[in-house]
Amino acid sequence: MHPKKNVFGLSPDELVAVMASEGEKPFRARQLQAWIYRKRTVDFDAMTDFSKALREKLKAGYVVDAPQYSEKHQSTDGSIKYIFDMGKGQQVEAVYMPMEKGVTMCLSSQVGCAQDCSFCLTAQMGFIRNLSPGEIVGQAHIIAQEHGLDSPFNVVMMGMGEPLLNLANLLKSLDLFTSELGFDLSPKRITVSTSGHVRNLKLLGEYPKLPRIAVSLNATTDEMRTALMPINQRWNIRELLAACSELPIPPRDKLTIEYVLLRGINDSPQDARRLVRLLANIRCKVNLIPFNETEGLEYKQPDKSAIETFRAVLDRGKILNLVRWSKGRDIGAACGQLATPVSQKGAHVRQPSQA
């Protein structure tokens, strides 16, 4: 007996193929997509615009199966961290964050991460595997269902993993998020964060419904960035920012530069002045992220006076910036804190001289 095929996470073309295999016309695939994502329905019997015969065929051969969470942890700031089971003992984390302008969900794209950024707890897991489109959008589907979200929400691909190293599945997920019959989200409600995978950043720039893009920079010299983020050995700061300047960012929008502030490492006024020079010709805003201190990582958060001094230099250089205090710090849900217990490698601080 063949296992039932999971239709959750399939693309519109794949759903057309499913319906064609059952002798149905393409419009039935559009109806099925709307039931799954717009109405968040997993029960074929509830899909009342299908004939009883079609519902029986679907029940016999298919399931609508999104990933399920095994744990959730409530923060004092209203954030909730969900731990999703992805089979074979593998887990990923996603975060629900109520904000002033609506709900934002931070989603994962991989189990673990191969980027080995020294200030990120996820990196200590190593890379396990890519998530499928259904596993990516399923995190949002389940969270939205639990909170009864009918209005649009925001998605940030800033959870576990490097989204651009799972580009094919990321793009299929974006299709589902932005489709009128899917989640119907504006591309402006979606942000994809990258550590700086230049080749795939250029490919993402060709996607017709371009999401907002955030680039994790975190240093102003190649020596320091390589110590913090080994990807800099492949694409250095100059190459990364050159690619950023060529992205087709809409005229009224800006690229986001993410800069994690680490005490005594990259938070000096000299760093701020170099950052002003580096970004002078890029239409961007800078998110300054005070490091979220985490057991297992020896870095420290700068004191507030150092953060304000850094900001003042950016202000004088006319670089738009804001300090992003992460939500969910008390439950290990803040930026850089997402990790599940898989082969911890043990972290250490790498501190080159600041030339």
C-alpha cells in the first residue's frame, strides 16, 4: 500500500498535476490552494466546493500535513518560541512576535547552519539539512492557525539557517507566501536575511516579487569580518557591498544592513566611521543589534553609552539607523539564540587586531 502524498507545500503547478492525475481541471488546484492557505483547512471533507466523489479521492490518496510543534515557550514581552519537529529527531525554532504594527514571525530555513558565525548559537549545531517549502511555510501556517490570524502578518527569514543556501525552496516558499490563493502577503511584508552569499543574492535580485533584503555585515574590516563570519573569505566586504548596490531595491524602499554590536570587538567610534564610509553610496538603513548574551558564547553586549556613541557617528554621517532590541531574550528566542541540542561543537571568541 502506497503512503498518501502530502499536498501541503506543493507549488501551484504541482497541485495542477495532482488534480490532473485525478482527472480534474486546473481550477480545482486553485480551489485546493485557497482552502489550504487562505482558509487554513486540512480536512478534505470541509472543502465544500468539491464534489463528494472528489473529496473521497483526495482522502484516499492525499493528506494536508504541515509540520507540528512539540514545545512553545512564552516570553514576558509577548513573544512565543515554537519548537517544530521535522522528523528523525530534527527540530527547528520559529518565533511569534506581536509588534506595534502587527504580528511578525521569524522563520527557519534550515536545520542548523553551515555558516559558522562565531556570535550565533545556531552555528554551534552545524548544518543538518535544508527545509522543504512545506516545512518553511508550515511554521507560519501553524502559528497563524493557533493565533487565529486573518489579517496579513510579517515574515522575517531570520531564524535557523542561511536562507540563500536553500534558494530553490526559499523561492517556492515566497511563491506561496505572496500568491493571492496562498497567504496573499505583500513582498514588502517579507524580509530575507543573508550572511552575504553573493552569488545567490544576485539570483534573489532577479525574483519578480522581490522581498525586502537584510544583509548581515557586522564588521568594517575584512580581517574582523572573516574572524566573525567565515563567509567573508569567499566574498569580502567590497564584493558583498558591490552586489548590494546592484540589487533592484524599489525607489521608496531601502536595503537593511544588520550590524550586531559586540563589546570591544566592533563597537568603537572608529568602526562607526568606517561603516559610514562603506555605506556612503548604498541606499540603506542600519539595524544595530546589541549582542544577546548567551551561554556558550563568550561575547558581551556593549554598554548603552557605547551604543549611543556609535549611533551618533552614523547620524553625523547621515546613515539612517535604529537600535533593534531583540524580543524573546528570556526564552532564548532573540537574534542569534535559536538552536536545538544537536552535536554542540563549543564556541570560542576570535579576536584579531582591529587594523
